[in-house]
Amino acid sequence: MRSKIVAGNWKMNLSEKEAKELCKEVNNMNIGSEIEVYIFPPMLYVSDCKALSSKVKVGAQNAYPKDSGAYTGEVSMWQLKEAGIDAVLIGHSERREYFGEDHSFLKQKLDSAIAHGITPFFCCGEPLEIRQNGTFLSYVKNQLEESVFHLSATEFEKVVLAYEPIWAIGTGQTATAEQAEEMHAAIRSWVEEKYGKELAGKTSVLYGGSCNPGNAQALFACENVDGGLIGGASLKAADFSVLVAERTWTILN
Ligand SMILES: O=C(CO)COP(=O)(O)O
């Protein structure tokens, strides 16, 4: 069946020392037998974290879609691959909002990640006004149609999807299990329409947005929620260790 994944997006936090320390702590956690764990440290630390990681996979929060050239300040997917990095975040709402990343740019990033064999975690999710006006399903469907559904089935197979409602990110206002399941089931149905039942059944769809030890069990127990993309709670070893623990996944399942 599909992979169950807990991924920590550290965003632009931690000193080098703190990042290495947290990386070691995550690698020493008691991780559930069927759970894959990823960390996404700031770019500066990805290689160090990769070197310190045994059972945990390491991804970058960003990368540029061209392989090399005059793109001052950027790091390419190709360079990440050369450095042994496993995954990359694409389409996070913070990059869409603060760095103007649009559908067509995200599409290029996705193509480049796949071409280089890096696992893309493609993020989608609606802002508060779209949640409130009730058009959130079509909003998220459009994000996938614009940047993801051009992929062939063989390419799409490599993608991990993450639903992160913007109103839940860093706000403490988590989506309820019902809200998450409604969206995740819809996402899986669109994947099925496009790529068929078998591939839809194999696609991991993670939830992100104020996920923490207090609400993770209810979210992870939803049929179509295959784990979490965790911000704030991934910076605290004590919290993150609960999210990756076997018992968080087994009690309600
Ligand atoms: O943006 C997120 C993960 O990518 C979620 O962040 P929080 O868990 O801090 O809400």
C-alpha cells in the first residue's frame, strides 16, 4: 500500500549547532516500523544533516529548476541530487506568497525534481477566504491541474502530495479530521480520475497545518490522510517523537 510519512519542515529556523543536534535526536527516535521520516532543514544544513542521518531521509525546502548557470543565489535540483539529498518541497504556500512562485514555475520545479530522481513533496491548500466562501475543493483541484496533472503516470508515481490549508499553518487552528478527510478524499478521487485507481491508492497525501501531538492521532487515523508535513512541532524533539511513534499510528487505526 502507500507509504505513511511524517516530515518535518524546519523552515528558516535553528542555528547550525541546533540543526545538527535536532537531526541527531530525530535519527535516534523510536520510529514506527512502517513510517518513513523526512526532515527538511534550511538549505545551509542539508548536507550536514544528510551526513548525520541513518534512518531519516533529508530534503531541501526549495531548489531551482535549471541545472546550472547564472542564477545567483539559487541551488539546483541537480546539485541536490549530486549531494545525495532525497527530497524537495515544491509549492509551499510561503513560497507562493512571499516569493511569487506561480503554477507554471512550480510545474518546472516538479519536472526538474522528477528528472533528477528527487522525491517532490508537492504542497497545495487554500487561503481562509476560499475556505469561507466554500470553493476550497475547486481551488485545490485547480492547483493540482495547473502544476501536477501534466505528469505521466510513471512520473506522478514519484510525487508525494501535501494538503496544507493556509489558514491552519502556524495559527494553531488545525483542520478538523472531517475537514482534512474531505479534502484528502477529494484529492485522491482527482488522482484516480487522472491516473486510475491503482496509482491513486498508492499516492501518499500528507496533512500539514498546526499538526501536533494533541491532534495528530485523529488526523492520521483518517482513511485518506497518510501522515503529516509538520512545521512548529517538528522543531521540538519531544513533540516530533510523538508524531513518528508507532502508538500514534496504531491506537486509532
Ligand atoms: O507549513 C507547515 C509545514 O510545511 C505547517 O506548519 P505548522 O505545523 O507550524 O503549522
